[in-house]
Amino acid sequence: MSKRTTHWRILLALLFCLTLTIAPSLAEARAGSSWGSGSSFGSRGTRSFEPNQAAPLSRSATPMPSPGIGGSPALGGGGFFSRHPFLTGMFGGFLGAALFGGGFFGHAFGGLFTILIIGFVIYFLFKLLSGGFARPGGGMMPRSVGAAAAPSAVPAYRGHDVGVGDADLNAFQAIHAQIQAAWSGGDLGHLRPLMTPEMLGYFNEELTRNASQGVQNLVSDVKLLKGEISESWEEGDLQYATAFMRWSAIDYMVRLGQAPGAAEPIVSGNPRTPVEAEEVWTFVRRRGGNWLLSAIQQV
């Protein structure tokens, strides 16, 4: 692949990102897990933000690791906009004006001017990436300036891998079934011994949100179709294990506060048709203790 082709692909990707930023949302997020949020949340110890073929954690009590000084060495000391603050400010100012309207950019000519500015930014990026800007002393500016002096990355501590057995997988399956039943009944008392305090807080938020909206999520006939360990490791006296879970269940929402004996008013879902779900669950325990759910990630 030629360098010119690579540069044009980078520019097209930047233009696509810009289009997504300006354009309004065209679709709603899909419905998530049976507990409503559809997000990935919890903590996985030192591997909380490590890619593991599942959606990254969007909510976690584990602090996000801080990048090294000067940015990632592999990228030559920080991203493009962090190394060009003037362009960042100019681009952000014009984009903000175009997005939030008013005055000059609120008219047709303003829209045309915005397009010209975007074109200028794309041209600037192309010239910069292709090495088209000359140094004051003559010649082209090499793209690798400063890269050789960047410090080498130090691998982050991520515990050490260990093995878990069939008894642990059976425990995970049992916890999965108990959590589904307790969630359907809105029973925090039964959820508490099955998960970490952090996860209990997230489940409590979801149950409170449903109650405030006058609905209840009913889950029944849960059948685990597949459960397998994807990784397991130790950090000090803590043991972690991550398992892929695929199951089917009757999963639907009903309206609360109906008269006794009245038919359940269905808000969403189907009480007669099972649906399948896939998630990645991470469990934690102190050595020799009971496993607790510590994270859920969407697949």
C-alpha cells in the first residue's frame, strides 16, 4: 500500500468523524441486558480497561490509567491536536459556531464559509501528514522528529494468569441464575451477597429508575446456553475470572400499580417468546472465599 493511499485513508477517516460530529443522531441505542441500561459497568482489577473482546467499561470505580508524560510513545509524543493547539482552538471555534448557530454562521453564506474552513483544515492535515511543510532551513520536516527520544513504554501490572476449574464455572452459572431471579423480584437483599458493593450500587440505581417510572422488569425461564471461562488471574490475595455467558429467558416489562386480578399491562417485550442475550461477566473473590460478580460487559 502506497504512502499516498494511507494518507488519503486517514483524511477520509477524519472527514467521516467530522460528519458524525455535525450530523444528528440517526438511530437509538439498542436495548441492552435485562436490567435495562445496556452498558458495561463494574471493575476488573488491573484489567478493567484492557481490551477483552467485549464492550469497554463505561462506568467503573477503578480509576482510568493516566497516560505517560508526552503522550503515547508509539504515536510520537501525543495526538495530532495535542501537538497543534492553535489548530485545535481554531477548528473547535469554527465547529462550535457552526453547531450552535447565531449570527454569521446562521445564514447561508455562513454555511458556505464553514465548508471552506473544513476544506482548509483537511488540506492542512494532508500537507502535514505527507511531509509537505518545509523547515525554515530548507527541506521537508521529517515525521519521526522526537520519536527516537521518546521513552519506551513500561508494561502495566496486570496480575498473573491462573487456572479455574469446573467447580468455579458451576458457581458462576449458579450466581447468574440467582441474580436473574433476584433482579426480576426487585430484591436487593438477595442481590447483596452475590456481587460487590459497586455492582450492588449500579443494580440499585436501575431498580430505582424502574420504580420511578412505574415499571418492573420480569425475567423468568432462564436457560444458560453457553458458559465458558475466557481468562482468570490473581492480584495479591484477590482472584478474578471472566466468563462468556449466553442464555435465553422470558424478558419483558410491565406497568406497576394495577388493580388486583387485572391482566399485566405489557410495556415492552413478550411474555410468551424467549429472547437470547450475550454478556461477559467478571467475578472476584478473596483467596478461599465466595465468588462475587464484579463487572458486566456487553458483547
